[in-house]
Amino acid sequence: MAFNLRNTTVDRRRLSAEDRASYRPQQRQMALARAQQRRGQLAWNENREQRTREARPGSGGFTGGIGIQQQRLREEGAKLARAEQLRNEGSIYVEDPN
């Protein structure tokens, strides 16, 4: 596979004896392998199924968060308190004095 890299093979016949002794073709091969791996990973990430929904707390759903729930509970408590104030203090049935 050609990856348009600039680390092509080296003609060791044209190297000096010192350079020929220090030349390590494994480094080039490892760099090529890393480049292939990186490009493969990038291609896989580009083609994989993307997440379409964020799974963070408070990011959506039917409720608007804890603040709305607290406000609703305050309103319900206020309605109950008002209903208790409006109740008759005496009994509902009044006995007929006759």
C-alpha cells in the first residue's frame, strides 16, 4: 500500500560504509506501519455510526430539570395550603333544631 510517504526505501549501495552500518530499515517499516494504522483508524472513525443523542444529565427529555420539578412541587404545596384554609371549621352537617 502506498501512503504517499517520503520514507521510501533507501538504496544502500549508494551509502557510505559508516551510513550503511548505522542504517536501520526497521525504523522505516515501523513508521510505515504506524501511518497505516493511523489512516485505518481515521477511516474507521469517519465511517462508524455517529452518536445522535447526547447522554448527559439535563440534556433533554420530558422534564426541564430539577428546577422545574421543584417549582411544580412548591405550587402544589401552596394549593394544598390554600385548600386547607378555605375549609369549614365546623361540621358539614347541621342538625335541624326541630
